[in-house]
Amino acid sequence: MDKRGEPALELGTNMDGVAEQLVECMRQGQAMVLATIVRVKGSAYRKEGAKMLIGQDGQLFGTLSAGCLEEDVMHRAKEVFTHGKAYMYTYNLAAQSDEGWGKGSGCNGVIDVLLERLDWGGNAQESNTWIKIVKEIEEGQPVFLVRRIDMQSQHLCDGHGVNVHVSTMALSANQQVIGSVGDVHLDEEWTQQLLSFSKNEATQPTEVGPQMLYFLDRLQPKYAAFVFGAGPDARPLVALLAQVGFRVTVVDPRSAYLQEQYFSQASELLMMQPTQAREQLVVPEGTYAFVMTHSFTWDVAWVQFLREQPVRYLGILGPMARTERLFAPDSVPNYVYSPIGLPILAQGPEEIAVSIVAQVVQHRNSRCCLPVAKLL
């Protein structure tokens, strides 16, 4: 609650490959339980929007905490698989007893976790909605969701869980509406909310009564990252970018540098001259690009190519004076970061990679649409 007693909007994000795993589950027709943090009061290791997938064999994808909740959530998922109903569980990490969920974790909050079964072969509206949502992700497109979580029944399934009814409506990147929150008039209102949410604008959920949680969320496929230059300093950068959830492509015309043994975590290695890029290289919208060839001539060519591409972030190795020469006679655009990385006095390839990735994570998590929850 804020100082006026109004429910506060909370922010969070999820970038651990759950979206891609949803695609694999749909392709294989494998039922899963999706666990999502939909509300946090106080402090917690993960915030609203954090997700975890649980398979019927107990396999886990993603995390919800620093290890406090996963075992219990996996146990609760068995009930969801058995009954097919959605449940919301409340975990009090602030409890001081020996049985407290957050004991030893440094957390001091209360977390609500929504568990729901995702099936791919049924004809139920919710199943069809999720199939359409995941197909958008399969195409590499983000999807913006609103979840209507009806808690009015208050049917307790155990000491800290309640059976809920969930309706999902989504907005695709091309503004196609998918699903419904269960009411035609509310659908129209929430379509506008989702449009605002997709543009990073502030949203004001519509109040329709007590015990109804509307949760705005975003499913984002991994952002693309292109690293132009495969020198030794690119190796730790590519590895770290992959570890924090980017789909990394390394581009360099030199076969001796562009070796899988150096870039085992890259999604793709492209041997290419800058002059070939306009005909052969497709740069997805929202790409993060890094120019670090250590050749002024090549850097100029790559910068000229990237100025015509829909990049979200362009990091250029070297001082700003050099970068200004790369763009001359034009000014340097505001999406260009040079010198690249946060100012942490980094020395050597590994530390410089840490500074770059820290800046990129900060940029990604502050620029993307983050989940918002509000109790109505």
C-alpha cells in the first residue's frame, strides 16, 4: 500500500529462458505447470513476473527465489497436474519461526505465487489462448498479458493456498487481441491498458470489485545481441551475454578468430565482411549491438550499417572522441553508448565484459515493459 492507502504498482521482470521453454513444451505437446510471482509485499529475491515451469517429471525451468520456495512449489504443482485447477499460494518470508520460508535467505516479504496447468491439446478457451500466445513467442515476438485472477471463492486448498479462477487476455506485437478477461466491456478497457503497457506508459487498472487481482505481464523472447569483432576481448563478453539471457551472434570476417571453441555459448557465428551485411544479415528489432573490431575502417563500416537497423542499444569500444569520428559529420545518436560499459574502473577483458553486461542489464530491465500487479 502507498501512503494514501491505495494498492501500489509493483515492478519485476523475467529473463531466464522460460518463454523459449514454453515454445518447446508446446511443440512436444508436453503439459506443464506455470508458476508466476504475481504479488510481492516487502523484499524478495525475485519480483513480480518471475516465472518457473514444472514438468510432470519434476523438471524445473527458471527460479522464483534463492531456493526457499522451489521445493514446495514443485510439490504443489503435483496437485495442479492432478486436478487441473489454478491455485495461488502465499509464502511469508518474513516469518521468524524455524519454519519460515525465508529463513536464512535475507528476504523479508510476502509472496503470492500463481500456479496453473498449461495444456496444448484441449479446446478450453484458456488453452487456446495460451497456444496463440506461445505461437507469437515462437515467431520471436513479445506478448503483453493481463491475468484476471478471481479469488472470491476463498476455497482454501491447504494452510496457505487458495483455488482461483484465471482468465487471460493478451496483445501481440502487431496489436492483435488474444483471449478475454471474461467480459466484453472489460476486454475493451484492458485492450487500451495493454496498448499503454506495451509502450512503457503508466497504466491505471480498472477497479471492478474486491478480491480480484489483475496482473499485467510480458513474455519476452530472448533479446538478440550482435557482437561485431571476434577478438580475445569479445570472448568473455559473449559468454556473459548468453548467461544473462541474450541470443548472441558473433560476426567477424576472420576464420582464425571466429572459432566455436572460443564462443561455445554463442547462438551463431557469422563469417562476414561489412560490405556483405546489407544483403546477408538480418538484424531483429530491439537488437543490442556491440562494435569492437579494433579496426577503425571496419568500425566505420559496421556503424554505417547499424545506423539503418532497428537496434535498441549500440555499444562502441573506445573513447567518445573516436566514436564521434565514426559518426562524423553527424552527431552521435542517443542510443549509442561510448565508452561502453559502466564506470567501474575495469581492467582486462573479463572486468570490461562485466562492466558492459552490467550496463546492458540495467538498460534492458529499465527499458522493457515490466510486470505490474494491483489488487482490485
